[in-house]
Amino acid sequence: MLVRALALSVCAGLALCTPPTRAEVLPATPAAGGTGGDGAVAPPEGERSGAKPKVDRETLPAVVVTAIPGEQAADRIVAPVSVLSGTELDEARAGTIGQTVSNVPGVQTTSFGQGVGRPVIRGFDGPRVSVLSDGLGSEDVSNVSQDHAVTVEPFLADQIEILKGPSTLLYGSGAIGGIVNVVDGRIPTAAPADGISGRVQAGYDSVSNGSSEAFRVDAGGSGFAVHADGLDRHDHDYDVDGQSLPNSYVHTKAGAIGGSMVGDWGYAGLSVSRYLDNYGNPAEAGDLATGEAPVHLQMAQTRYDLKGAVDAPFAGIDKLELNLGHSDYRHVEFDGDVPGTTFTNDANEGRVLVTHAPLAGWLGAFGMQAFHRDFAAVGDETFVPPTSTRGIGLFATERRDFGVLDVDLGARVDRQSSIPDGGNERAFRPHSLSAGFAWRLDDAWHLTLNLDRSQRAPAEEELFANGPHDASATFEIGDPRLREETANQAELGLHWHGERIDAKVAAYANRYDDFIYLADTGLVEDALPVRDWSQANARFRGGEAEATLHLAANASGHYDLRVWGDTVRATLQDGGNLPRIPAARVGSALSWHDDRWRASIGATRYFAQDETASFETGTAGFTLVNAHLAWSFHANDRGSWEAFLDGNNLADQTARLSTSLIKDAAPLPGRNISVGVRALF
């Protein structure tokens, strides 16, 4: 049934006469609003909302993906990649990075209330999905447990890039499932063309009686550029099933300042950012009658980044890039007013990337990445001992255009070690190989094949966990004998780039040797369910499809219809199901825009997930109906104002995500109406 529904969603797009593509690999097109996910990428902020004259979609520049060496245009990348920017990103923005990217085919989110949501890519989450801030890890502890928030703020992003499938080649063994790179521009690479640019936004959400305010300013002149941004979001307990969900509030503050020297030679700059978060755990709301106190978390991170690039520093070298980051992270889990466990993560990371000049027709880059982090969880729930982890990796990528055939090749070797306090060191040597091929059958049809062999070293919690974690309501037991896990993936994709229809369909299979997963045992310890970190061979297979039909473009505006769907199946070698696998989905959206207005309405159907692991509950199907309306006013060459009205879950469905550890206690928010205004200059 799930495969049939996915096929029907694709056929709905193809039946309108001309074949299809994914807009993520197209030149940027003016977003009609509400397409979400892999829909057409919108133009930069300064070119939308009436601020600049409209241009033909064929003449817009290609979207550049910064997470790929050489900053390739998205339409030339063989590996599966999606980009959110412009108006499409504005309409997708949510309180968590996971929710923001969750309408991209193949990407969903975990959910631990409205304050916590981490991306799930093709069924992979936790340490297998790396969340990056301008190319470096977020350096929080969100991969340790679902109740820990990510310290990357989507409301302050310029662009969000999603690389699906193994990205270990570029970003280390933690990225065996994919990456989400948030490009925030906190270290400017150039001065604004008009000397200053920015945006200010304020909004209100009905479902939580919440408010948010954010700003961003970039300025500069000859030889310098500066940046500042800030955000304050305050959401109260949100409504679901007609009543407020206790202890589901979140209050976030974030901000940064940065500056760079810029010139024809390149740039060099630094930034300092601060992230503060205070949010409740709706699964541990307490009970006044029994005197049980609610659990909440207070989080703080200070981050220092240094980044630079030099163009053509030596003969044979086109570009030399350096990226360094240091993070001081801390969060405290409170039972009422009493501090419980304190989590800290003191981390350093650096990358050097060298792009060489063309060599016998090959274009490519090589580099080195190193990190060192000291992690600790001290207090009532020291379920992971203080652990020092360090690693270093060398990598290289090459690509060549053979006319109708593009070839991408890559390799990486790493060394990683983890030393627990009072325990023995575990050392690993993961390595990765990749090959990608794109056949341009003609100007419209493209066929891609990606082959990857990647390895991941076990994370600290998988190796050394042994104790209760009340915030996630689990008693976790690790295994210090765990081995590297190995993924062997193949993906076949077919793209169509046409005048009236853009589309893509892809199918993939991933065979895992020694897959590491958190298994429910059915036992109870300290009144908490016991979950073991286990290892076994596993298989993942799935498909994604998307078609965007450009219905009309005339004096009344531009009309687009988008249909999409995804599905993934994950099983152990013995036939058992893996836990918390995303449900299959199909979605559609009809959108319209002209010079001043844009509007859309769409629905996403989540099917029931009953292919569950032992002791895991299933989820019923549900449909989320969303709508967007925006009006651009007071527009001129210097910028514009925009008022917006958004509706989410308009049918007020009870929506439980199969990827959520607390889905039975905390469904997604109910009907929500958001209003606000933003100024672009």
C-alpha cells in the first residue's frame, strides 16, 4: 500500500503531460511559496518580495552548495542534495532544525516537544546525521539523546543544505547517514554590494501563545565586512487535542557578531556566538498531587569560529580554505528547581581544504579534518562516564566531465579514539570510498548512480552508557566491545528538467554490517525501560519522488503544483524491524505568486507505521494541512516589507511521529495560526 501510494503521487505529476525533476538540482527559481522540501529554490532575499525587478527563471544563477568542495552549483552535483533558501526557507522555518527540513523528501524529524527536533535522513538519526554550522559540527550533545536540543538556529540561516546518503567522505564517520549544513554568514566572505543589508522579523503563534523576534545586519566597505544577528523566541505550553500540553514550553535566545577582512585575494574573519535555551520535557511534566516535580533543561553554548580563504596562493592551487571552531557547551537537567545532571562538551574542530587547478581534466580538492572533544555527564544520571574523544581524517575528491558523463570519485581515511574516565581506550580506523556517475541522456533527462562504502566509529554513549536518564525516560546500557559499522549503499536516480515539469525519482538500498542500534529489552530498572546498545547486520531500502508542474505564468501570476512522496524500510538480518523508522508520506501543494503576493495550500499524508520493533508502539496515519499567505508592501530598490499569515495543521489532527521517543506522551502541536512581519533591506 505504501509503495502504491508513493507511485500514485509521482504519477499525479507525470500525468500532466511532460516528465519531471527535483528543483534542488535546478537553477534557482522564484518560489511560489509553500513548496517546502526539495521544491524550486528561491532567489536570494534581495531579489524577492518586490525588492528587485523580476527575471526569467531560466536566467537566474545556479544555487551554490557550500558543503561540497569547490562550492559546486547544485545542478552539477551527482550526489543527492537539497537546498532551502529564500522564500521557501522563510515558509519552512520552525523552532527546530529538524522541523524546518522535514518537508524535504527523504528527511523527517525527531520530536521531543516544540523545543527539540533533530533531522532524520532516510531513516538515520542521532550520531549518523551531522548537523553543521557553516561546515563545522554544532558541537552540542543532541546526538546523545532525543531530549537534547540542537544549538543551530534555523531562523538565522541564509541557506540550509541537505546531503543525503553517506557524507563520511567529507565530514567524518559521524556523517554516515547524511548532513544538514546551516549557512548563516556569521563570518562574512564579502562586503554587501550596497554597503549594508539585513532583515528584521517579528511573529506570533496561536498554538503556544508564543512570540519571536529576530534580526540580522551585514555591513562593510572597502576591505572589511561585519555581521550581527540575534533572536528571542518565547513559546508557552502548546495546544494539542483541544488542551494545553503541560511542560512543553521553550524559551530561546541566540546571537552572534562577526567580522572579516575581504579583498580580491579572499577573506579572513572570526565570529563569536551565544545560544541559550530553556525548555520543558513534556514526557516528564510532573504531578502536583504526588509532589513529583516537572523536568526541564537549561542550556548554554558559547562558540568561537575563525574562517578564511585565499585564492590562488600557489601555482597549481586554486584555493586554500581554513575553518577552525571552539565550543563551550553546558546544559543542566532540573527536577523542579533541583539540579540533576550537568552535561558539558568542550570541543575543538578544524578543517583545511585545498582546491587544486585542473589536472588532466580532473577538478578536485583534498584536505584534513581534526577534532577533540571532552564530554561529561555529572550528577544523578551519570549514564555516560566523562569521555575524551579525538580524531583526524584525510580526504580527497575528484570530478571530471566526459561530455555526456560526469564522474565523481572520493576517498577518506580516519583515526578516532575514545577514552572513558577510569576505562580503557577504544581506537578505530574507519575509511570511506565513493563513486558517482551522471549520464546526461539529453538536455532534459539525466540518470545518476551513486555507490558508497562508508564506516562509522561508535559514539561515546553507544560504547560506555550505563545508567538512568530520566529526561528521556530510559535506562541505557552501552557495549565497549562495539566495532565500526560499515554501510554499502547504492542509489539510482532519474531526473527530468523540462519547460513545464521538473521532477526526480530515486531508489536506494543500504546494507549495513554491524549496525549499532538502541534496542528495547522489555526490562525495567529504576522504574525506567532498559534499552541496550546492540549490533547486528541490517538493511535499509527506500524511495523518493517529487514533481513540480508549472501550470501557468501570465498577467495574473505564476501557478505551480508540487507532488512528492517518500518511504523507507529498515530491518535486521533476522527479519526484525529497527525502532523509530519514519512512516511513508505523500504530499502536494498548490502555490501562486505575483510581484506583491504569494499564497499556497497543501497537505501531507503520513501513513500508519506498524512495522515496529519489539516493545515499540505503532503510530496511526494522519494528514497535515498547511497554508501560507504573504503580502509585500513598501517595496523599492533598497528593500521591502512583508506581512505573512501561516496556518499549520489546519485540520487539527492528532499527529504522532514514529521517529519520536515520546510520541505517545507528546503529539505534534495542534492547529496553529502564525502572523508576522519582516523587513528586508
